Amino acid sequence: CNLWALMSKQLQTRPHSETMIIYIVFSSISVLTASLNLLVIISISHFRQLYNPTNFLLLSLAVADFLVGLFVMPLQILLTEPCWFLGDLVCVLCFFLNCITVNASVVNMVLISVDRYVAICDPLRYPTKITQKRVQVFVLLCWIYSIFYSFLGLYDNLKQPGRYNSCYGQCAVNINGAVDIVLFFILPITAIIILYMRVFVVAVSQARAMRSHITAVTLQLTVTVTVKKSELKAARTLGVLVAVFLLCYCPYYCATFSGYDIMMGSSVEVFMSFLMYFNSCLNPVIYAFFYPWFRKSVKLIVTLEILQPNSCEANIL
């Protein structure tokens, strides 16, 4: 939310045809984002087989992505207009919601990386270290932290909406961009990269061990190898998730970090903003491509089979 502090600058006007394209494309992405993430939320919440620590983290991420598609994207479309007509309070609340969802997504990505790190690098103690109750507590703390940080960052704006506006019809807020870059870009990205580098090294060594048949072929060890393969597949999938996250978020934050002056409302700023938000639409697409359980659950949801008695006990794994 660091570049949003630059809303005090004069917005650029654009041709009517370009404006219509922005409205149509971004509105479609907004509807698609909300719909896909709603399917993820229903799937993990409804089917008991999906109740595990990793999926609870995915559920938390899906909630953040759902809010992005339902509220943040439509409001961002309105922010591309030269004038803001919804009032000063709605302007501040718009940025407040933006900060909460973006920050929650970043923290959830860090939690996902920690989950995969423990699962791959310390698999024997994973069931005792990463329990459902602990994950639920960390997810709750994630959202509390995101709300609290966003409240502190926008406190002056919430206390007196419109105090930073220089003219009528402007939507301007003041945010400490340096603190935001450190807390929600540099530190999380560094942690994610370090954790996944460690996961990658361990995963490669395990894959080589499997291919060379170092482990004895017994029933017990076969089960162990199967579990490891499952964990490696999950790590691969979530690695793609994190990689896409970095590709979508880095341009926006790197532009701020470099000090590049971006005019709010310009085509470049609009593209970079929605590239960041588009990550929320790509996450469930990644699930559909890599997770068979998600495809099965979507089929049950779309065909309304989840309305049948005991559908929550359905075998989708």
C-alpha cells in the first residue's frame, strides 16, 4: 500500500476507449477472482478430508484473495477516475481494506513457506510442530496483525478523512512508504526466498535418494517414501504459488524502492496495481491445475451435490 500515498498527485485523464477497456477487463477479472476464491473457501470449509494445516493456510489466503476480488478491485477501478465522488471516509476505508488484504496475503505466504519448510526439512516432527490448532492461532494472529498495522498506518487519515486532500474530488492518503516496504516486502520476501532455497536443496536430495533406491524396499519404508513424494508435490505446488506471488508483487514494490516517480491514474500505475491484484485470481487457477482435490470439489459444488446429506464426508482425495 506504499504507492497509494502518492494519491495526492494529480490524476491523468485517458481516452474514453481506454477507460472502457479498463472497466471491462478489470471488472471481469474482479468477478472471476471473487468466484474462484469462493470455490476454494467452500471446498476447504465443507469437505472434512481437506481439514489439514496446509489447507487452512490456503483457506486464509483464499479469504484475502476473495476480499480483493469482491471489494478491492472494484474500488481500485474507481480510483483510476480523475475525480472521487464517494466521499473522504469511503476513500480512507478503501485504502484501509487494501492494506489489510495485501498485508494478510503477504503474511500468509510467509506462513505457507514455513509450513513447507518444516514438512520437507523436519518431516518426522511436522505432525507435532504444525498442528491444526497452532495454524489456526497463527492465521488469527496474521489477520489481527494486518488489521492493527493498517489501522496504525492510516490512523491520521481515519481520524480526519480528507485532511491530505488539496482540492475537492481528490482521494489522498498519507502512508509511511519506507516502513511498508521493509515490513511487507523486503523482510517477507527475504524470508520466503531463504526458506524455499532450503526446501529446494532438501527436496532435490530426497528425490535423488528415491531414484537411486537407497532406502530398503519394505512396506514401512514404502509408506515413508510415499509420504515424502506427497510432501514434495505439495512443496512444488506451493513453490509455484510463491513464485507467481513474487512476479506479481515485485514490479509494484520495486518501482517504489527505486524512487521511480509514477503518476497515479496513469496506464503504468493502473497496470502495476492490477498485476498485484491479479495474483489473487491466479492462486485458485494454480490450485485447479495442480490439485486434483480442488477439481473434484468444484465439480461437486457446481453440480450442487454438496447439498446432499453427508456430502462433507465425500471422498475427494
